[in-house]
Amino acid sequence: GYAGVLGSMAAQHFRKPYVLTEHGIYTREREEEILRTNWVPPHFKDLWINMFYMFTRCAYQYADRVTSLFARASLIQQEIGCKADKCDVIPNGVHTERFESVPEKEPNGRIDIGAVVRIVPIKDIKTMLYAFSRVCAEFETVHLYIMGPTDEDEEYYDECLQLQQDLELTNVTFTGRVNVQEYLERIDFTLLTSISEGQPLAVLEAMAAGRPAVTTNVGCCRELLEGPDDSFGPAGFCVPVMHQGELADAMLTLCRDGKMRREMGENGRRRVYALYRHEQMIGNYLGVYQAAQDAAEGRWQG
């Protein structure tokens, strides 16, 4: 985006190494948002989208190293115009010590589901509410906590509150900002219904706490829950985007099977501890910074 262009200019003007980190595919996310808007004329949408692709190609061209969170994202970067020899894949890392002491949830006679999300359209809270209403029709003792800031798109938040009222979902709580670590102690499993993601920390942190997840098949959510050819086993369910029926079915499966929740939670915890620790991520980035320095020096000398 705009920051990528400024980074390119600064790297050239001040002769400094330039590292570009991308936690999703920025251009694709902007494209989706623009296409879904009602107030932008169709002919202007194409111009606006092309402008973002131009910004992205500029940032890729002048960056010394470009990182992504998972292999498929790196391939998309290369399709858009980034040279493969400057790409690095560095997964997110979790402070596992913060979550290793989270105990199993104390039984309270109901199933508590937690969604750690910003209340914005790309997180598709409306599909979450529709699917949860289907769950409630078949499983009465269930509660949904939607945890995250509500002030980023107040109009969308108001629409979600109205939908909650229309669906008569008295067992849904919008908590606002909370201490996620503390809330995870009260949660049986987590939920993510995003239209677009990179490698969501909310899912990784829940896995570190031994909580399975139901997510949409975006970013590398399937890889997080099912593993990149490892032996840990599934840590939840991954369903199509905006598919209320499959989302509800996956939630109902976990609501009804405590043994499955515990097994999937343990699978996820072991996967995070093996592959997604914070210290691993830091070491990888230090390597990228050194590689960027070396590349920049070679460019200046050349």
C-alpha cells in the first residue's frame, strides 16, 4: 500500500536496507474490499484496484527481502511480481509460556465458544451470527463470546447488534477488548469466520492454550488445524467461507463431543509448541535482517 511506496522511496533516497513484511496478501484484501463497496462507481473500482497492484509491485521491486507467513502466500507474492529469490516464509510465533498454564475449562453446564476478532466486515461477523443461530436451534446450552474492539467500524457493529436482536440471540455477548488469556480459561473452543486472513494469531494462541478451533478456509487456517505433513493430528475444523450450514455443523460436532474437543486441543497445543514459538520467529527475522543488509550492500556496490 502507501507505506510500501514510502519504504521504496526511503530505501533508494537514504541507501538503506528495506525489509517488507506481509501478513496477508495486502493487494488481494484491498481488492475484495473495493469490489464489495456500494458507493464506488464500477469504472472507478478497476482504477483503484490497479493502483494498489501498482503500489505492491513497486514495494516488491525495491525491497531487499520480502516475508510472508506461509508458503502459499509467498507463491501469490511471486505471481503478483515479487522475485522468488528475495522471498522468505516466516510463520507467526506465540509466547507459549503465557498459555501453558491455561487449565481445562471448569464444567458449568454449557458450551462456551469464543471468537477473538475485530468487528469489521472482513471478519464476517454476520455469517458467524447466522451460523450460531442454527447451533442454538439444536443445542440450547451454548453461549458465544465475541471478543475484540467494536470501534473500528461503528456502522458495521450497529448492523451486527441489530442482527443479533433480529435473530433473538440473547446468548451472544460482545465483550469489547478483553484479556484474551483470561477469557480462554472460560472457553471450550474458538471460532473464526473471516473472509480473508494471513496466519491468525487468535487461532495460534487458542491452540497454545489447548483449545480447538472452527475456522473458514482462508490464509493458512487449514495448515494450522491440519498441519503441514506432521503427525500431530487435527486441531479443529476448516469450512468454506460464508457457508452457514457447514460452519454450524462443525460447531455442533464440537459442542456434542467433549472427548474430541480435548484431543483436538492437545493436538493443537503440541503443534504450536513444535512449530510456532516466538523465539523461533525472532531468530528467523534476525536472519532476514542480515540478508537484507547483505543484499543492500551488494546493490549499492553494483
